[in-house]
Amino acid sequence: MNRINNRNIWVCLLLVVATLAVYWQVQIFDFVNFDDNTYVYDNSHIQNGLTFENITWAFTATHASNWHPLTWLSHMLDCQLYGMNSGRHHLTNLLFHLANTLLLFFVLTKMTGSLWRSAFVAALFALHPLHVESVAWVSERKDVLSAFFWMLTIYSYIRYVEHPAVNRYLLVVLCFTLGLMSKPMLVTLPFVLLLLDIWPLNRFGLDQSDWSNNAQQRSTALGLVWEKIPLFVLAAMSSTVTFYAQKQAQAIVPLEAIPFKVRTANALVSYTNYIAKMIWPSTLAARYPHPGMHSGFKIAGACLLLAAVSCGVIRVIKHRPYFTVGWLWYLGTLVPVIGLVQVGGQAMADRYTYVPHIGLFIIIAWGAPELAAQWRHRKILLAALAIALLSTLMAVTWKQTGYWKNSITLFEHTLAITSKNWLAHNNLGAALSAQGRIDEAMDHFLEALRIKPDYVDAHNNLGKAFYKKGHTEEAISHYLQALRIKPNNVVANYNLGNAFYRQGRAEEAIDHYLQALRIDSDNADLHINLGAALTKQGRTDEAIKHYLEALRIQPDHVDAQYNLGAAFFAKGDIKGAIDHFRKVLKINPDDLNAKNNLKKLLLIQQQKP
């Protein structure tokens, strides 16, 4: 027993060392301009940490087209602990990935009793390049966090199967609920538990030859399904909430844009593409644009492959159930993200394979020894092949991880290996613009619009580029175009307000700021700029209200404090002005304007009788 435990410990240590060797580099990575703004660096609720107000928001908001309060809470905790140190946020993802790897090894070993096969599955999970996106992208915290609860749910279920009891079942329900609150993709987990009942838990008793004619065993099977009804109910509730959230955010692509036959074709081809990328993980990109209708050859090939494998694994369910379980795990867990309900403009995504590929890894780990059953020195050869494969995967994964270092490296790589990728052009342009490389950025925005003329983000970003170059009229033209495409776009209204304010058209600026605030009332910058426009019209009291609201949202906002100081001075409130300029200097001691204003105000205060 001690020998087994010691071997388990050594396997765990090797898994940890190998995973850290590949992913330790993430501690120096930046945030990327691909959802990280929504999840962290432009989200005031997240930046302000774990407050009662923010916790309430996490449980009530459907921000980012999802309801995943635990994911929000994890990001808040990171900000509370590390501030905006992006490397620490990345390390949290890595720690969850490590935990998931060890839990996967542990639950497979516990269910099957096979140390080395379980270790191989866990190693493939830890080191496969397709999983880089889930680990090295801060916004995919929901992937690694939900997978953590996925593994805990399976572990709790194993304990329940060993000794059925209400308290053990309630622990299964609790872990599953927490997983759904991290990412709704866990809705397929009750089906996976049924698969585990087939193998390796063998609760269906399929190894008995007369199963199909045995009423008692059919009754047992029905009982196993009935046992999971509470989990199916939770999954249905989560699916309903998710659909509502995505519908409200207009994230679901209508059938007019991508017809159902196109979605079905893409789903079939994606299933085979995910297998191909598992076998040969090259040309992995942050975004795969939807190609529209695939060729008949690709669709037919995908249908034949999927049908042939599915028929084959069903035929061997009694003698090699791991083939059946692994294949159905793969097919089933991809259903929520395979694109039949299309959310966004991607054809597929590497992150979607984080849990589904475990099924294929199981087939490889248990199938390879059977295929090599007649080999001489089978164990030595299989061990050598496994080491060679894992070493190769480590090298490829290390390189793939490096592309996520920052937005420029990420999207330059994406553009190098994909075509007609409007999002990659737009995001690369935004990253270049942030570095002051405006002309290069504009080339990418224009290319994004050439590929997709109705791309709102590219119109906004091109407008901002013109605005930075001082070409305000051209900027306004693109902001208006963005609003024609999407009238309720917050960014376009905000940018248009800024452009009108620059031109001295304060009333029009106020109108657009207010339109943006009706949609996004928790945007501190919007309140500040609206306050500035109101001040321009002499409406100082209204401006002060918006500056104060900005500080409620983001207490350390320098501009809000500075503008409040100026507003109080305009009202003749010297004491109030001094107070706010002092707060500016507390946040930013090197602010020269605040220093000069404070000096003048203190002199005025001293001269007062």
C-alpha cells in the first residue's frame, strides 16, 4: 500500500514539474485586449474587489453574456490580492490548471485502479497545446474554475457510489451547482456521470451477457437515470438562464445570418477538426473565423468518420467500454459549444476542448496497450513512446503559450496562420494604437472593415485613430456608421460624445453621453466626461453629481477627483476644492496641475479674513 501511495506522489510531482516548466512563463504576461477588458481591467466591479455591492452584482448581472458569479468573484479576489498585476492573475489560472490535472489523475486512479494509464491521461490534459488558451488567457478563468468543480463533482460522485447516502449525494449536487456558477458548459456533466456508470464504475452491469433481456438490470438502468434527475433539473435551469443572458446581450447569432444547415455542417466539420488538432496541434489560433458553408467533401468526410466511429464504439461497448465512454464523452461535452446555437462569429475555439478531449485521452491511454498487446517488450516500448510524445507536446505547448504574452504577439501569430480574420486585425490594430503606432493600426482597422464592413468595433477603433490624429470629422463619420449598425452601442455613443465635446458642441455631446449611460450606468469615464460637458454649459451642480457617481464606481479615479476640485472652486467652495486636490495628490503625488492648483487655493484660503 505504501509503495502505491509513494508512486502516486511521484506521479503527482512529475505532473506538477512538467506543467510548471511549460506554463511558468505566464507570470510575466500582460492582459490581452480580447475580453480581458470586460473581465478585469475595464470592469470597475472587478477592480474594486470583494465588496457587498460587487458581490451582489456578481450574482445578479449577466455581464459578458453569461451568468457565472463564481468566475466574477474569483477575478474580484485576484484584484483584491494582486491589484492589476497581470502576471498574478495568470498564475491563478495556472494553479487551477494544476489542481485540475491532479484531480483528474486522482479520480481516474480511484475509479479504474490503473496508475499509469490515469497518469498518461492527466499528462495529456496538462500538456496538450490545445489547452493553452484556457490556461494562458485570463478571461478563460471560467474554464479552469469550472473544470475544478467538474473534477470535484466526479470525485464526490465516486464517494457516493461507494457508500450511497443523502449527505454524499448533496455534496455532488453542491459541487455541480458551483460548477454551473462558474461556467454553464457543465450542463453535460450529468450525462458524463451516466457514462461513468457504464465504465469504469460498471453500475449498469453491461458485462452480463443477458443484459438486454433482464428486467431487473433494465430497472437498475432506469434507477441510475432517475438518480440524476436533480442534476438534470439544475442543468436545465442553467441552460435557460444562459440562453436568456445571451439573448439579452444580443450575443446569439440569428438564423438569418447563419442558417441552421450551415451551423450543422460547421458542427460536423468542427468535431473532426478538433480531433485533427489533437493529433497534430499546429496552426492554433486565438480566433477561427466562421467560414460559412463548408465544401460538400468536408461535410461528407466528417459525417462518414463520425458515423463510423460511433457505430464501432457501440458495437464494442461490452468488451471495450472505455472506447464507448471516451467517444461519447467527447461528442456530448462539446454539444453546448459546437455551434448549433451560434454565439459569436467563431467557427470553433481551442478552449472548448479543455474538458471534452479527456474522453479521447481515455481512449488513447486504455486503447494503446491493447493495440500493442502482441509487441515484444511492450511496457518498455509504450513507456518510451509516451515519454517521447509528452516531451514533444511540452515543447509545442511552451511555444504556443508564448504567443499569449501580449496582444501584439497573440494577434500577429493569429493573422499569420488564419485568413479573413477581421477580429484579429481589429485587436492587433487596437494594441498598436495603444502604443502610439496609429498609422499601422489604421491599416489593420481598414483591413478588418474590408473583410467585414459592418464590424462595429473596427468602425469605433478607426474613429478613435482619426480622433487621435486630430481628424475629428472623419472620426465622427465612423462613430455614426457604428451607430447605424448598432444604435445602442455604448462605445460609439461615448466616442461620439467626446468628438462633439472637442468641437464645442456640448449639448450634442451630453445627448450621446446620456444615451451611453442608459445602457451602461456603471461607467466611471462616462460620468466624468458628461460632468465636463455639463460644466461647459454652466450646469456645475449636475456635473458634481456625476463626478461623485464616478467616484462611487471607482474611488481612486484621479480625473474625477481633479474635476471635483475644479467644480468646487467654480462654486466658490475653496475648502471642498482643496480637499479634492489633496485626494488627487494622494493617488498621484506627481500631478503638477493638482500641486499648482492646491498651492494657489491654500494662498487664497490664507488671504481670506
